[in-house]
Amino acid sequence: MPEPTSLAPVTLRAEVDINGTTYAYQQAMPRRDWQAIEQDAKLRTAYENTLRAHLGAAVMERLQPAVIVHMPTELDEAVMQRAVAELEQQPDAC
């Protein structure tokens, strides 16, 4: 026998469209659990933020963006002295 509609699970879905592709994360939960979450504004906000975080992680995993590491080179003393001298010669912006 099917579950009565009043007790059917609730489905929560977070979506984002990126360049025409829709990415989604959804989760089903018992209606009673959702009703408890829905009654507490802080709990609901936290739960919705968790859904968004899961969606963000899924999108990043799917897109696999490059990770770029910028490692500045060490300045030797002469370069540092020139840079300081140039900064001291610039008029104040004020």
C-alpha cells in the first residue's frame, strides 16, 4: 500500500545554472524531519546552507578547475632597497 501523501518524503533541491548547464543536488527526507527543521529558522538556514555546500562541492568536482599556485620569488636586498626608494619618492595619494 502506498504511503499517504501527508507522510510522503520531502525532496529538497538546490540548483545552479552555469553557462547553460544545470547542476543540482537533492536530498529526500521524512516529512516529519523536514517539519521539525522548517519550524526553526536557524536550523532551516543551516540545513539550506549545507545543501548549497554539497551543490558547490558537486559542481567543483564536475568542473575540475585548475589549481594555480603562485609562489613569489625572494627579493634580494638591492631589489628591496630600490623598491623602498621608489615608494618613498611617490607623492601621497591624499
